Amino acid sequence: MYALVEIKGKQYKVEKGSLIKVDLLNEEAGKTVEFESVLMLSGDKGPKIGQPYVKGAKITATVGGTVKGTKVHVLKFKRRKGYHRSQGHRQKYSFLKVNEITG
């Protein structure tokens, strides 16, 4: 059984026991969170597709640690003008371990 779930505006395919990396959540490590924005649910009886969400379906997951992604360099440059700017960014992510898919 797997499900497509929307977390913070992005869609993820999850299965029971899977570990996914999502944008940073404001939850402590070890805390249990529930997501009710399930877009599709696939099981033994075939897929259930929501309009936009499947009614009564939810995902229960445990928050793992947080991690920073790779550094992204942003460079601005205009030739012959002496203009150049450099900026960097590292996105923060949270890990989720899916405990249960109900629906």
C-alpha cells in the first residue's frame, strides 16, 4: 500500500516504513505528526483518488532529525561595469519516518 500526500505544498509518494526528506517542519525530533492531505491511496481494492483529497485518509509519521542541503551559489555579474554580487543558500530539511497509512 502506498499513498501520495501533500506536505507544505509538495507531493510525496510514501509507503509504511519509508523515510522521506521534506522541507523543515516546526516540530521537535521524535514527535508524531499527522497529515490529512492525501491525494491518492493505493491498496488491495485498487486506487482511491481524492477530489482534491481522499476523505478519511491520513498519514501518521514520526519526525526524525533535521539536516541542511547542499549549498546553492547565486552570482550576479555585469560585464565591464565592475558589478558582481555573490550570495549562498542552504535549505534545511526534516526527515519523516512513516508509521501508518489509514484510509
